[in-house]
Amino acid sequence: MTIADLVTEPFLQSVLQTSTLTRQQCMALLDLVEAHPISPGAPPSKDVQLQLSKQQKILYTYLTQLRGLNRDAILGVRQTKQATAEARHEIDRLHLHLQNLYYEQRHLRGEINACESYDHKYQQLPLIPVEEFLQQHPEHIEDGETALMTARINHEHAEREALEQVRQGFLKKKQVLIADNKKRKDDLANLDKDLEKFIDVRLCAQRFRMDMVNNGQAAKPIQKTFEKEY
């Protein structure tokens, strides 16, 4: 397998081709010089000089082409290095961005797990069973989990508000009954005082009458006076 079979890139093939032609031209020039040796005392003929000049020009042309190809190769290498550096920079940027996405993904998954495992207050509410709720409100049968839970919480809230209104009504009745009982207690207390006072007066009247009887006097007018007063 020759070098030409190994190299398939068009630019490198042109370099090999130009290099081969240059080498062949150098060999042809050397062969011409060997065929017409130049002695110090006898300069070559004009025909030989023309041939040497022509072959040198051809060689210079090939060398110029090789220099151009070499310059193009150097520029191509620089461009390739620049493109490689830019591509590496872009890959590094994308890799860093990917790492940031992985970090954000892990963070979000942690937040999701924390939210899913969080002991929400609504989960502790004494809600009625789902079957009973759907029997009372069949319009929520097709609702999703979130909508159904929201409806159950709203139902519980409405029920508690209704119970709170009933409780407030009972509290008002209780206050009225307490006030009425207090008034009755006060009336009974006043009645007890009047009764004690009446008993004291009756006892005084009885003692007075007994004293009057013992003294031989009538106590009826005085008793009637006390009875009129009380």
C-alpha cells in the first residue's frame, strides 16, 4: 500500500503531488548537470545554459507552489486550532451548563420529595370519607385528586361555619338564660330577705303579744297594725 493510498484528503494529495513533481524536477536538473559537467576554464554552451535556466525556472515554480501549500497548511492548522479551541470552549460551556442542570434537577427533586413528605395541615382535618362526600355531591365524581380535595375542604369549611353559627346561637341563648337565672336568683334573694324580715316581725309581734297577755293587756290592735304593714 503506497502513501497515495493512505492519504485521501484532497489538499494533502495536492501537496504530495507537488512534492513528487518537485523531487522529479530536482533529479532532472541534477541529471542535466551531470550530463554536461562544467569545467573552470570552459563555460557551458548557450544551449546547455538555456536548458539549465529552463529547468531551474520549472524547479522554482514547483518550490513556490510548495511554499504556498506550506503556508496554506500552516494557516489551515491555525484555523483548525482556533476552531478546536472554540469547539472545546463551547463543549466546556455546555458541560458546565449540563452540570448546573443536574444540580438544579437534584435540588428540585429534593424540594419535591420534601413537599410530598411534608405533614400538611389539611391532611389532619377530620374530613368525611370520599365515598360519603361523593354521594352528597355527585357533581365532583369526575374531579381530579387536587380538585376533589379542595372541594372536600370547602365543604368542611362550610359545615364548620354553619356549626359555628349554631354555636353562636346557643351561646346567645345561654347568655339570656344566665341573665334570667341571675335575675331570678336576685328575686329569690330579695324574697328571702323579705321573708326573714317578715318572720322577724312576726316573732316580735308574738313576743309582744305574749308579754301583753302576761301583763293582762290585749295585743290585737298591735297585731293588726303589723299585718297591715307587711
